Amino acid sequence: MIAKLHVEKDLTLEKAVEIARGIETAERTAAVAQSPASGVDNGKEWQPEPVAGPLHSLKELLDWRQDDVDPLLIAFIPIASRRPELSRAGPRTLLCHDMKGGYQEDRFVQGLSTNDPYTFYHWQQLDLFVYFSHHFVSIPPPGWINAAHRHGVAVLGTLITESKGGQQFCREMLTTQEMLHKAAEQLVLIATVYGFDGWFLNIENDVPVELMDNLVEFVRYLTERVHAILPQAQVIWYDSVLRGGKLNWQNELNQENKVFLESCDGFFVNYNWTREGLRRTRELAGDRWNDVYVGVDVFGRNCPGGGGWSTHVAIAMIREVGLSTAIFAPGWVHEVLGTEDFHENQLRFWNFIDEYLPTHSISTLPLVTTFCQGHGKHLYFNGEIEKTGPWHNLSAQQVQPLYVDTRPEASDRPSDRTTACGEKNATEATDIVAGGTSHMPPQTHGPGATAERGARGKDRDDDSTATELESIFRGMKIPGRVQHVENDGSWVRLRSCSDDAFTGGCSLLMEGQLGRDTRHLAAKLLRLSVPAPDTTLLMYVYKVDQGTGVTLGLNVTTLDDDICRLESVFTLQGVTHWPTSLDNGDKIGQDLLDKCGGKVGNNWTLRCYQLRVQNCTLQDIFLTANKEKGSHGGNFRFRVGELKVLNAESLREPLPTISRVNVRDVSWSEERVQGFAPRLLLSAKLHWSLGRQAVSCFRVLCRAGESPPTLLGHAYAPAFHVLDLEVPMPASSNSLMLEFLVQPVSLEGFVGSLDGAVRYTLDYCSPNQNTCIIQG
């Protein structure tokens, strides 16, 4: 592995914690540093929020114990099912994430406050994600695992040995079969406990020839054991050491390194390959051609095409011979091009290579997304700002769409600073139409154009073939590379925006222009492959930011067999259209009926539809822009804040519950700084147990006395660390009550009332009282 050189210094832990705590001013920070805090605690030394990190030595690996792992470091989201399954996908796409040496902002498992984090959101084009660093054992931070798993993408940790230190690691680990088996068992247990899906092995040092049989046995045994515990796991070997023990990158699969492919699930070819080497690799791999991942270095470094904006050149060459590809260090767009136009540059970079990256489909319900990318300028809930200030937490990332962009300039310039994503003159929202083989209400019809995945990528289908799209999709053309959809100036673009959101930190913007001859324009939002329930409920929340005479629509297409039958599509704006399978007294259903068709939050509109089909598979979801009758169209901009595709029967299920909340390791400190009022700070660890129902996350709130509850944050584990929470200072003779509340959020995105939240009450008094008793 060719290491990247970094000119930026790593963000220190102390600095990041300071940012995360949100110290009020630089003056206060300086004053606190010079003024000792006084206070009382429970006699235990407080340990701050855990941070994700690597193991540095073989001793650390062998001494690692499951009981020592903080629950916050464990991924919470199981990997979603997908179509095609990883074993059937090919050629595949692997992303190897090497970002400034690893463990940057992503190591803070409860997130932090930052304005310009690196994030990734093109998951439907990936099959595997490797978390890479130059430490001995890289354990992926839970945020990456949670985000990837929501999209059905497997995550691998890394074991790497390098240079002289690496030679010593290998001597220690491979000396005996007993030792190498123990090391492998520890790696299997680590992946199982932390919740990721296998290992990337990178031995970049000479290995004594007498230990080579043991090295091959280590790879074979690790693969065998991880499959026994995690059947879908992957172990992938990097093109480095030869069968004779010499470190010599071959840049192809050959007889000197094929033994490693034969011992595990995949082979990662080094970056300096040639066309001839690719052909030889393809021939030698035989029927395991899709298990060979040919490296593409986005930083260039002797990789064909030179990386950067020309990364697509190398990927195209790899796809010509039918091999899988491994994209190394796409964080180049953040590290080299900077943060100011990061999202524009990221979209453009992936749009360039989109043609060569087959997409996989989401294959489970419920499908719920607010399109949040795991960061924002503020944190929103139901259309209102719930917590002010910038934030970043990859665990909060929701299912991401396919980011379509058919502007002619999309492939020609690195950034576009002229189009702000902030709300402009939000007008009265117009109706949304729902869709069927394209399913939708009958009032929308006529010719139009379709923009699909930036118009370039190929989709993966299983064993069936989609029927022709009907209704407005009949006659629509799917353009080739990024270009105008029609020659009348029509175009469409999907992108994320953090200037406004419904829930989370981002919403999805659909913007574009309907030309004179185009009545309808459709952009593929998500690929599905889900057996349709008898009654499907579709819900979405939106605003109209710009445009008159143009309405926003939503279409669902089906992958039909001969007996797929559409029964009805109803707009849910009254009780008469509620699915017959639901009781009128159903509380969740009734709440939805009360809201559907009306305003929610800050001028957002909620629309609900039900779709009744039999023996069908839900295939794709499209957003459409539609000219109203008599309108000449023009520019439009819609903001979509939430999308839900649910089995209506799931609304019968009760909301998830948790058992009592427990609090431990309570720590108090009193901060006294000249020129500032004293502050009483509380740190504590909350934990709870979940019932049988799965949840998407937990909302953790706090209430002091009779004041309204305030959000502390979201937990993506059955635990939450409260760190330096400022609480009211009691009078010397009084005690105060502090209450922590935890609300589970269902997979369907529903939250119970605060009255039903499980809570923990803490009575406390002034730290100046020597006889202060804290009760919980």
C-alpha cells in the first residue's frame, strides 16, 4: 500500500473535545485553563466519552477482551439486505477509505461540532467499504459501519504490517500455529463484537520463507473462522508479499501471489497495473474474476489515468476486462481540493465515475429516510430547529438517494458556487402525485423525459426483466452521459442542502428547468427490489422553494411478473381512503390521517398515499417535475424532507419500548472563572435495555425541574454519555431535580409521546454543601 503524505496536522483529541463541548468563548476557555475547578463527585475518576481507535501491537490484539468494549463503540445497525447479494454481484466496487491517516472526526462516536467534515454518501454504487489506516489493527468507527449497513454495504477492518516493525509482528504472530490461530480468533471476535464484516490484510514487509506456510495458513484459517461466525463476511488480501516471502508488488494476479486468492475471498491488485496485466489477471482468475479488485489510486501516483478528475479513465479500463475495482482514498476531494466546495466537488467526482459503478437495490421495508448525510448547520425535528449549531455524526446518516445531475456543465467544471441551497420565497406547496408499473393518480399524464442516476450508471437486476414503464414514463428517454435531458434546455439535479431540513441536518433539493417541449421530467431517486405488500403506504414531506406552474410528483415502478395486478392508488386525505387492514382507532394511523394533506412544522407539507398491488415487486422511486395545465413551465426547486415506504400492516405494531434507564459514574464539577457566573457541570453515563423490537435510534432528553425537556442528542446504542452538561446551580439550602428521558425511534420513524418516555430522576444540591446527598 503506497502511503499518502499529509501536510495537515492531525486534529488533536483535546482540541476536538473542546470543539464538541462548545466552549462559549476563547476568553472563557483561557480563563478556565488558569482557574482550578472545585466540586464534588461520586469518588470515581471520570472517563470522557470513548473514542474509536486502533490496536497498535500484537500484545494489544491478544489481550483484547470483549468485556472491556464500551457499548458506544459497537455498531448498532445490522447490514440491510440488498439485491443482488454480494456473492452474486459482479463486477463489484470496493472503496478503501484512507483519510489523513484515519480516525479523524469519525472517531468521536457521539459526534462533534464542526462545519466542514468529510462525509460519504454514494453507497448504492458500492459493495465493500474498507476502513484503512497505518496502525496494526484498524477497527472501523461505528459511524462508518452504521452508515454503510443502512445501504447494504459490508465494512472491513484492516490488519497491516509494514517495514521492520512489520517483520517483527510477523515473526511473533506466525511463529507457531497456536499463535496464528489465536490471533485469527481474536480478529474474528473483534469483528463480531464491533459489528463489522471482515478484514483487509496488508502485509507490506518481507516474511521469512520458513514462515510463509504459516502466513498462508493464517489467511486460510481467518477466512474459515470468520465465515463460520459471519457467513457473509469477507477477507481480502492485498497484492504485496509473494509466495516465497519477498515483498514485491506484482500489479496483477499471477502464480507468485495466486495462493492468497485461493486462501480467502478476494485479491486487491496494486495500482501500477497495465492493460496486458489486467488481461492476464482476468484469464488466471477464471470464474473468480469478480473476486479480483483492481486498485485505482485517486491520488494518482503511477496509476493509469493519473487519478483526480481522471479517475474514471482507470476504472473504464478495468471494466473493459470485467474485473472488480478498488477505489483508494477518494477523500482526495476533501484533502486536496479543500472544504469550501467539498460537496460540489464530491458530487462531480462521483458523477464522473458513475457510468462504471453498477448500483444495488434496497430490498427491505420499511424504507424511511430524511436524506440527512450525518451533518448539518442545526439539528431539526419535525421541521423545527431542535438544537442549534453545526454537528457531525455519521451514525445519523440516513438512506441516501442517487444524486442525479443532467446539467450540461456538470461534467465540465469542478464547482459551482453561484447557486445557494437556502430557501428562497417559499410558496404555497402544491400537491404531490404518487406512483404504479409506474403507479400514480390519473391526473398526471403525457410525454416527458427521464433522468436516471446522472444519466450514466447501469443498474443491477436479478433474474427478472422490468416491464415498460407506463403512464407518464411511456415515451420518456433515458439520456446517455451527463447532458441535457431534452434539447429544449430541460435539466434536473438532485443534491443535499443543510440550510433547511425536516428532521436531521439536511434535506434533498430537486431543482431544474422544464423547457418548452417538456411537460414532465423524472429523476430516479432510489433503486428498490422489494416484494410489495398488499397495501403499501407512501408518505413524503416537502416544500416548494421556487417555481410556479410546476408541481412535484413521486412515482413508484414495479418489476412485474405475469400476475402482478394494480388494484388501486388512493390519496390519503381522509378516513375513507385509509387502508382497510387498519383499524380506524389505530393511534398512529389516526395521527397520520390528521396530518396528511396539511402543514407540518415550518411550512412543510405532508402527503400520504396507499398503493394496493398483488404479486409485484417494488422497483424504483422517481421524483417528477410536472407542468400544470396551461403553464409554460420554467425553473423549479423543491425541497424533500422525508420519504417513507411502509407496509401498512406494520402500523399495527406497538411502538418499541425500553426498560428502565440506569445512570452510573456520575461526576460533578463547579467551574468558577473570574468575570463569569459559576457553572455547575454534570457528567454521567446512561444505559438501558431494549425490548425485542428493533429501533433506528434513541432520543435522549434532559429536564431540570419543571422546565421543558431539551434534547441532549441521539444515541445509536443503548447508552449515552453526558459530558459537562451545565445544570442549574441550587441555592445552598435547596436541592433540585434533574430528569433524563429516553425515547426509542421505531424503524418506521415514529416516536412516542414524552409522557411515555422512560426516565431517570436525579436529586442534587449545591456542591458547597458538605452534607450533600445525591439520590437517583
